Amino acid sequence: MRIPALALCSIMLAGCVSDDGDVVTETLNVTAYEDDAHCKSLLLRPGELVYAQCRLAMEQTYLKNYNTRKAAIEAETGAPISESFERALRTDAFCNYDESMKVAPNAFDEAVAANLAYANCEQTRSALEQEIAALGRDPMTFTLGEQPTVLKHNLETIRETKSVINGPGA
């Protein structure tokens, strides 16, 4: 009896592994339904940008992106960043997050949308470059070095926005 049961379990679990052997990470996200209920309780409806903004706020997407960038900068400079630097970084991280969400619903090409969001944050990036220059570092080198990370975050935000905007299971 145990062998047929084991064989059945193996067959059922085989659907959880992709063709290349990687474990599929897309599982039922229980918190998605909790986040959905919270956002709906605020009278936000799936399909609206503000609903997607609420859902991503619940997932702390912006904070995760900001903390990743901050940690990388502090590791590179070897010291904690100043209060004014942190403010400039926070502003730029939020700008990229917000602009990425705005372009997501109509993005036919996600890479183009990620670059558009990045371009829309030129003013906040300029303030960040001023903070880098105050440290005696080349702002252009910093911007070019950080750009791939910011574009990756923008792309992830676009994809997350598209995946949550219509609610869980949609």
C-alpha cells in the first residue's frame, strides 16, 4: 500500500518541478488574499492603479528596493550614508517605484517601460548625484554603476504591478 501511495505522491509533486529541474516558486500566496481584502476594505477595486499601489505597499516593494540600494552604496563607500544622502536616495527610489507602477498597466514592452520610468526620475537622480559628488566621488560613474540595479527594480515593480492589479487569482 505504501509503494502505490508513494508513487502517486511522486507523480503529483512532479508538476512542481519545471523541465529544467528548478523548483517552481509560484505557489499559492496566502498573504495575497489578505492584502487583497485590506485594499478592498479601503474601497479600492482590482483593475485600478491605486489598488495595485496598495497591494505593492503591503508587499513593501519600495522599501525592499530602497534597502538593497542603500546597502550596496554603504558597502561601496565603507560608511553609513548621511541624512541628506539618505533623503536623496529615498526620493529617487520612490520616484522609480512610482513611475514604474504608473507605466506598468499600459506597458507593451517591459524593458522600455523600465527605462521610461528611470528617465522620468532624472531630477531625483540629479540630487543623488550631488550627494555622491559631496563625497568626492564621480557622480557619472556612480550613476552608470547603479543603473542596472535601478532598472532591474523598475522591471520587477512593473511585473509585480501587472500581476497584482486585477487581484489574486486573476
